[in-house]
Amino acid sequence: MVCSIIFMMNKSYSLPSSTRQMQCKILFVQMPLFYQHTINDATKIGVWHIAEPENFFLNKVPLSNIITHWHKRLQHLAGRYLLQELFPDFPYHLIEIADTRKPFLPKEEYHFSISHCGDYAAVIVSKNNRVGIDIELVKSKIKRIKYKFLNHPELDLYPLADEKLLTLFWSAKEAVFKWYGNGEVDFKKHINIIQADITLDTGTIVCEFQKEAKISLNINYLFFGEMCLAVVI
């Protein structure tokens, strides 16, 4: 298995590769580019820590729709700004929004997915493959809603799941939902967690996505303290 090592704030994190061949690249990253992972020349992941005023982003990124809440507007701008940080020729001015609220490029020059959580924006961009990403903060309220997104076999498989593990499962299913992109997904019915490597802060979840056909997917995940990042490629 090939993996990439990213050094950030005097700590190192390792994100496992999927089953396809990946190249290893070492990056030294300072905030606000909190994390970057180059899977290969065609696919990159980035996490941006939002510490800038709105004008910083508006100097480069046009505000494509009306967003009244100042923080949601910052998240929106930071996500789009990060697209060109990863691929400088990314045509974010051509982004359209589907009926399912998924952003996309009409000619699919790039496949991409964006997620926001608190003061962080996460992005994955690929020239070749459909992708999905989600970023979440571990919070206690996840225990109260676990029955809304985990089915009985999953609950039986992990009966003692704590807040961290439940957040990981939610984030993994969100990443699959964004990877699919066509809406109308029942997290309990259509996304089934089959196996999860949960002993470390980085690993892989195997799930089955069942809509038109059954598809096996690997979701790579990584924890930064109390923050979870999940990715589907």
C-alpha cells in the first residue's frame, strides 16, 4: 500500500491510498492551507483554515449567488478559492448548481466536491474520477441522531460506537452521498457499512452503495484531533 505523508504544525499524518496506484508526495503545509494531499497528477485534496476576511477571497473568487449569512458566505468563498489552489486552471466561473444542489462543471473538465465545517473548507478535485468529500467536527449530539443514518446491522456491528466513531460513519456516508451526486439517497437503506478499520486516526471504511446497482466503495478517512475528513474516489 502506498501512502502520502503530510507534515503540518510539527505533526505528521498518513492517509491510506485506495486500491489504485498512487504516487507518494511529501508536503510541508502552513495554515491557512491546513492540509494538502496529492493522490496523483489528476487528483488532489485540500483543507483550508478560514482565517481571512471576505475581501481576501473576493479579490479572486466571484460570489456567484446571494448568501446572506456572513460565515456561510466565507465558507462558500473559501471552498471555491481552494479549487484553484489545487488546480490553477480550474474554471470556477463555469460552476453550475444541479437540482440536487450539487455544484458541477457542464463539460466535466474536472470532477469536484466541497465540504464546510466551522472555520474549515475541504475540497477534492479530479480530472478523471467522480469524487466525494466530507469534513465534520466530533460533537456529542451525533449520539442522539445515530438511528437516523445507521441501519440495524450497522448498529449491531458497532454497538459501543462512541461520538468519534459515529461522526466517522456519518462523514463517510456524507462523502458517498456527494460522490453519487444525484440526490434521493436514504443513508440507512442505500449506504451500508460493511467493514471499518477503526483502530487508528487514519484508515479505510468499506461500504456498499445500493441504488440502481450494488457498488462497493472504499472511503479513506483521517482525523485531525476532533475533526474528521472522509473521501471517496
